[in-house]
Amino acid sequence: MNDHGHTEQEIADRVGSPGGKGVLRDAVYGAIDGTVTTFAIVAGVAGAGLSPVVIVILGLANVLADGFSMAAANYSGSKAEHDNARRIRKIEERHIDEYPRGEWLEVREILSRKGLEGQVLDQATDAITKNRESWVSLMMEGEYGLGGIDPHPLRAAITTFLSFLVAGMVPLLPFLFKFDSAFVFSAWITMATFGAIGALKSLWSLSPWWRSAGETMLIGGAAAALAFAVGTLLQV
């Protein structure tokens, strides 16, 4: 559990420099997808009875190509989110210049929905609208639901790619090192990876570690079973 102090200085430092959303979502997203898609390829090719060399080639191609594709998509999505926030900010700044009374009323409405009323409501509205940056920030949050922390597209992309690469290599390790019963070993370490990802994810959740691990293992196992079943049906 994240804890923090409540002295005036600690509060000022924390509120004045919020940490943002971080990279948790991107890391979990990349790791789970990397493990699922790579093992799905392993299971599908193994189910079709093809050579371990084919498994390694297709697996490595997936880790690199699909990992890069996911990173690029995450970058583009985060960049679009960032650009949209900038566009909306420009609109609000223009509206403040052109329709100050209407924007004042919008701030008043937002504050009234937070529980303020009467003279206190008007005073708070006047105080916020005297500072242009505070005015725009409140409108961004209250009218559009956009926070004051901009996304970091490049950081999101790098995190996604690295987590996809590391987790996605796990199902291929038994084939790269030419283990006996490589597919069985791959299945076990892949499920262990799903469990580890889920357990780590529980550190940022209210769910117990075993439930988070079980949910992640269930999702990954279902994808792998589907791929293996398709590969078996197409076996030549």
C-alpha cells in the first residue's frame, strides 16, 4: 500500500508534482500479450506437429514484429490522446477569451456539483477564474474528464516493447535450448509466467495475489488451449 505524509510541505510537494499514471498499464499489457501470443504460436505449431525449428522461427518473428507493432500502436494511441488534450485546451482558452461569462458559469456549475453553494460558490468561482491556468485546468477536468498529467507516448511505447520482448521469450526458451519434451516444459514455464505477472499486478490492486494470478493464468491458458486445438485440427 502506498502511504504518504501529511505535513504541509509533504502535501505541497505531492500535489504540486503528481507522479502521473506511470508505466504499470503498459508493462502489464505488454507482458501478458507477449506471453499469450508467443505461446499461442508455440501451441498452434506444436499441435500441428511441425518441427521445433519452425516454432523458434515463428516465435522469434512474433516477439520482434508483434512487439514492435504493439509498441507503435501504443505510441500512436498515447500521442493521439496527448494531441487531443492539447486541442481541447486551445478550444477552452479561446472560449475564455470570447465567452468569459459563459465560461465563468461553467466553472460555477462544476464547483456546484462538488458541493459548493451560495456565496462560497461565487467566491470560489471568482478566485479560480482570476488565474487563467487554473481556469483552463478546471475546465479540462470538469467538462472533459481530462487530468492535468500529459501521457508520455515514447515511454509507453518502450515499456510495452521491452515487457513484450522479455515475457514473450519465455515460451521459446525450451526450444532454443533444445530441451527434451520442450512443449511440456514451455507450457509449465508459460503458466508460471502468467501467474507471476498476475501476482505482481496484485501489488497495485485490492485483489489477493492468488486471485490475480489465477485470473491471468486462466486468460493465458484459454488462449493457448484455443491455439493448440486449432493447430491439432489443421495437423497434416
